[in-house]
Amino acid sequence: MRSRSLFILAAAFAAALAAPPAAAQSPRVQPAYAGQASPESFRPQELVDSGHQFFGSASRGLALAVQEAVRRWGEPNGYILGQEASGAFFGGLRYGEGKLFTRNAGERKVFWQGPSIGFDVGGDGARTMMLVYNLPTVNALYRRFVGIDGSAYLIGGFGVTAAKADEMVVVPIRTGVGARLGINMNYLKFTDQPTWNPF
């Protein structure tokens, strides 16, 4: 029975990945590509300051995480601050909500959800900062970002992952409470309205 459930989840995951993203029109956001600064991008110190206010005392590793992300992908032209909860027993689900910040398109409420599959057991709740790279328009965020996630903590933890969709990259920086161990393949689907449907 467990193998059948895993097969069904894997098939649904593959089908969802194959679905084309919806076309969208929204205010343009000037992208900043790796190694390139832009007036529309956010400087590392701005991100750290905003993150410290949001994460509070749990943000000791935030500056290092931001520095590494900027080293790899450049300065983001958007970021999200929010909260999420997830749980997994080989197959898992994640749900979150927060606010997207951009220079020239303002602030937008966003929601995200998605399934995962892998050798992953446990659950956690997290405050999350997501750095968003190469975002051409606000509505371009409303699609699926595929990534690989690994977790290994008990009681509390701090982690950084990355997920991609074409040229866009989303880098979640999470500090959470719970017990989680494993590695999984997953995607995050961003929406402008809350939904229980992770696919």
C-alpha cells in the first residue's frame, strides 16, 4: 500500500512538472543577473537588515547565507518574507504565505505550496526569507520552481536551498522549529490566492 501511494505521488509530481506555466502580465521588474548590480536590485546589507528584523534572534547565520547567495547569483531584484509549515513521510507537503518586495512594483501578498518526494521524514514550521532572482514581472512568480531540499535538525535549524524555473531562481533561507531528516525532490508553486491544492 505504501509503495502504491509513493507511485501515485511520483506520477502526480511528474504530471504537474510537465504542465506549462500560465501566461501573465504585470508590472515589469528589472532583473539583475549574476555578478551584475542594478538600481532595481537589493544590496546584501539591505537584505540582512530586513531579515534581522523579521527573524529576530534566530538569524545568526543570515548574513553568511545572503553573502553566499549573492556570490553565486548576484543581487536579487525581489525577496519574500513569510512563514511556512511542512511535513513528510517519504512523500510530503509544504504550505506558506508571505509578502513579495520589489523596488518598482511595490509589495504583493503571495502564497506557496507544493509536494515533495524522497527519503524525508519529519515536520517543521519555519520563518522564511526567499531571495528572488531575474524576476521579469510580478506575475512571472506565479509558477512552479523545482528544487532539491535536504534537512537534518532536531528542535531547531537553519537552512538554505535553491529552486529554478527557466532563468528565475528562488533561494529560500529558512529558520525553523521541528524535527526533520532527509533529502527530497520538490517544487514550490506560487499563487496570488491561498489554496489547499499543492499541485
